[in-house]
Amino acid sequence: MLLAVEGLEAHYGRIRALAGVDLQVDEGELVAIVGANGAGKTTLLRTLSGVHPASAGRVLLEGRDITRIPGYRRVALGIAQVPEGRQVFAPMSVEDNLLLGGYVRTAAERAETLDEVYTLFPRLKERRDQPAGTLSGGEQQMLAIGRALMARPRLLLLDEPSMGLAPRIVEQIFETIEELRRRGTTILLVEQNAYAALSVADRGYVLESGRVTLADRAAALLADERVKAAYLGL
């Protein structure tokens, strides 16, 4: 097991955003977290990456307790997050954004991974010298994913990669996610588009009010009448 989360809680002041979350991700899996706005999905990823502190519970990476390890050290351990809203460094070039993502790697590793990212996203190579802020929303999402991949993560955390994108671009982004999975990248995907997320995932969890209320194989969740009614518009 690559990632295990046990009884994880997180707060914003006195407001509890996560209330005893348990989940696991095996190496090579694509696991989806679905739920409504305010369910705690983004807080979960921020707590796993070390951006937000845990109030209780444990985060284990291959059995090692990393709950109190700061976020920058978790990157070196193999956890990289693609944040909600992309958050690229707008004035900097595409290539400089990418190179920043590989700060924990050697120069040789950065050069090798940069070539891999450009192979995955040829459009980024075409725009390598262009300021990141001038890219389209879809291109910025590619850049945010590429920047995370520069760290050579063992676990990639994807937060709402379809947000604000046109349907055609969303399709391209999910094709990329499937390609990353085929290449062996372990992915924990948070996505409000439950159908898209569960269609590419191996397993899924439904998060409601900071709690896991359903967990099953992705195909079973897609067929679940409660999931259909609440999240699939059926």
C-alpha cells in the first residue's frame, strides 16, 4: 500500500472540515474522491500534501507516518499536488514554471523529466518561452500537471483538473490522466465531475461533510443509485 489515511481530521479555526477520513491508495492505482462543493475534497488533498495541518489522525506513506512532516519535505518523499485553479506563476515562462517543479531533483533528472513532459504536452514545448499567464485555461492546466510531474512523484494529487474548462479540453485532460496511469503513475483525483472521475478510476470514495460515506470499485459507484441521484444527475 502506497498511501494510508487513518482517522484524518482537519479544521479551519473551530470549523471541522475533515471528520475522521479513512482511505488507502495502492501503488499504480487511480483513486477518485467525489463529492459536492464544501464536502472537504480540497482540504483532504491539502492535508495530504502538507499544505494544511492535520488536527488528528495519521497520513502514512508506505507505512511511514508523515503527518507532521512539512509539505516541502513531502515533495522530496514523492508527493506532488496539482492545485485547484492551476496557480501557475503568471509572469514566468512556461519552462521556468516547469523547472521550479523539479527543484528537489538533480539537474540531470530535471533535464530528462522536462523532455518527458514536453513529449506528453507538445503544446507546452511550443510555448516554452511564453509567459505562463498568457496561456489558455487548458494550457495552464497542462502546465500545472507538468510542473507536478517534474518532481517525479510517486503519488500525484490532482485537485479539480476540469474546473472552468471547455468540454473538449476536459476530454483532453482526462485522456492525459489515463495516459499517466498507463505509465504507472499513482493518482489520487479529486473531481466534482463525478462521472468523468469514476469513469477513469479504479476505485472511488464519496466524501460528504468531511466524512467518507461510500467506498467501492469505481464501476460499482457509477451503478449505485445513491451516487446517480446525488452526483450524476440521474
